[in-house]
Amino acid sequence: MTSSSPAPLSGLRLAAFALPGAPLLALSVPPIVFLPPYYIQHLGLEAGLVGALFLVARAFDIFLNPTIGGLQDRTRTAIGRRKTWLLGATPLVMFAVWLAFIGLPPQAGAILAGFAILSLYSSFACAMIAHLGWAGELEPDYNARTKVLGAVQLASQLGQVFVMALPALVELSGLGTFADGVHVMGWTIIIALPVCIGISVWSTPERPAPAAQARLGFTSAMKALGDNEPLRRILIPDFFLGATQGIAGALFILYGSHVADLSNPAAFLLVYFSAGLVGAPLFTWLGRRYGKHKALGWACLWWGAALGVVPLMPHGDGTLTAIAMAIAGVPAVAGTMLLRSMMADVADEDELRTGQQRSGLFFGLLLTTGKVGLAMGPASLIVLSLFGFSGAEGAQNSETALLALTAMFAFVPMMINFATAWSLRNYPLDAARQAELRAAIEARNAAAAEKAQAAS
């Protein structure tokens, strides 16, 4: 269903388009939260080794994501370049999820575990860049993009909350262990992914791709980074917020089990991510009302302060901890949503300068910095091991190790958030500037069309 100029999406079509965000975002933070402790506790791998495996996979992403984005930008097919990649990536993601969440045998070695992690991240990148590139191209307007990415984020949050609830529900119901809950997560994503992508591809038109573009590999991506100030101003907070998610996410279950004396830490993660169902529409509205970068700065201040409060809750007090986690969870969704909408605006500035539509490349860069930031989660496991911390069930850790865990879980992310808010001041690409960019692009395209018609 490709149209030369698709009409603005209705609410129903917007919801259908956003659907793939549900299973795809379930492959962003949850693997950082659940797979490391699963590999440590149930596959018998050392914490430092698990951290190193995730770091290697993230390092590979630095080269892979911009390359995938560039390839997608140059793809030309009858059904659309984004749809082609999204459909093609689906079976690859399904296999990778099965292997990483379900298929690894007990006592699996580092090579097999590393292959599973690398396969998961690589296939996820193919699908996620396609969906984000498509989302950035659906609407040309500054606020309309916030609405589109807000809908994707809301769908993503619903899927993430549902998937992350599964380990807690499995344990609380007595149907299985933490490992069984991880397996259920995997099967849920495997089933939901083709259904959600199929509905989105069938129901949503994709704007036709521009004329064939020159190849843009890793070197060109780095040149684009150097020449584009708004792009740099987005990638810095994207890295910072990825680091916050990675560190806090990777350490919360360990913190809840070994420091906070919580009987079921996964249940408190459910509270945290459920609060994002309030945060997604709230920060969509704030971004449209006051500007995306301002709304994001406010979210960072809120998020950082709230994370710093969590360790102050009395250990073993589930009620107060749940309240603190809910307060911290409301602004946690803002970074992903608003930065993606801001990146679509950055792609407009690049299109005006170069004459090329390179949304895939730019969203590939965005995923790269976010994933490098998320890699700080596995890196934090390595740092903890240097303090002698053991994440094994029933392990007796020293006061120094537990203090290091608390500081890295809460206070390091708190300071990162404050630094992120500071980095967003005086951001140059607001609604007025984006409207100027779109007007100039449309005028140039109209002139080119008139010239081509006169020549024919």
C-alpha cells in the first residue's frame, strides 16, 4: 500500500503502525535486565564474563547500525524500503530470541552465549532501524512527528510492561522459576512479533523513496556526525540516557535481592515500567506544548532525582520502594520517545544540505549511541566483580561490595541524568527552525519537479 502522498494517519492506522514497537522494545531494556542474571544464575557463567560478552556485542553495533541504516536508505522495492527490511528481519529476530531466551542449554559456554547475544542485537537492529526510519518519514511536521513517535512509545511501553511482568507472574503463581519466566518472555515475543509487523505493514502506507542515493558507509556516517551540530547534540544525551537505562536496569535485580531485601525484585520492575504508561502521553504533550528538548531536560532532572531516592527507602519495605520506583518510571520513557522525534528533525536539516533522505543512517546512529550507553550495564557488572561482588543466589557479599552496588545502581545514573539535562540547554532545532527546513525542502522539490516536467 504505497502512496505518492499519504494522507495524515487516522487514530486507528496510527495505532496499527505503532504495533511493532511492542515486541521490538521488549528486546531493548529487558535483555539487559533479565538475560545477565539468567546467564549468571542459571547457565553458570561468571558475572564478568557475561558483562564482557554484552560489551563485545555492543562494540560490534558501533559499526553495524550505521551500515544497516545506509543499506536501508539505498534499498528500492515495490512495497517500500522500510517494509522490505522489516519483513525480512522478522524471522531472523524470531530465531535470535529463541536462542538467547530459550535455546541455550545449562552450562552453555561463552562462545554459544556470545553468538546468541550477537544474533539478537544484529537482527534487532535490522528491524528497529526500519521501523524508526519509517516512523520518521510518515509525517513532515514537528508536532506530528512527536505524535507518531509518542504512539510508538506508548505501544512499546505496553509491550514492555506486559513482557516484563511475565517472570514475576510465573514466580508469584508458582508455575515456575525465574528461568521459566525468561523462557515465557521469549515465546511471547516470538509469537507477537510477526503478528504486529504483519498488521503494520499491511495497513500503513510508506512514502515513496527518493531517487537512488550514493552509498554511505561507516566513514560517511562519521562525517555526517562531524558536520551536523544538532545531530551531535542528540547523540550525546542518547548515550547518557542509554547508560542510565543500562546501569540501573542491569543492576536492579541484583540490588533488590542483595541490598533492598525484596522478595521478588522483578515485580518492582513491573511497577517501574508500568509508570511509563503515564509518562508516554505526558511527555508527548509536554514536547508538543513546550518543545521536545525542553520536555526532555525536565524529564532528566525528574528521573535523576527519583533514582537517587530509591536507595533511601527502608530495606524490605515493599510499599515505599514501589512508590519510589513508580515515581522514577514516569519520566524514564521520555528519552527514547523525544530523541527519536528530534532525530527525524535532524534528518530534515541533513536532507536540505545534501539533497538525500538518510533517515535510516541517522536512526542507525541513534541506535548505536543508545546501545553503547546500554553497554554500560554489562560494564557495571565487570566493575562490581572488581569489588568482589557475587551475584550467585545466596552469596554473602562484603559491605564494600554492597556499597558499590548501591552507588552504581542509583547515584551514578542520577548524576548522568543531571549531566544530560545540562547538555540539552540552547538546543538549536526547535519547531520554528524545523518549519523553515520543511518549507525549503518542499520548495526545492517542487522546483525540481517543474524542471523535470518541462524537460519532458
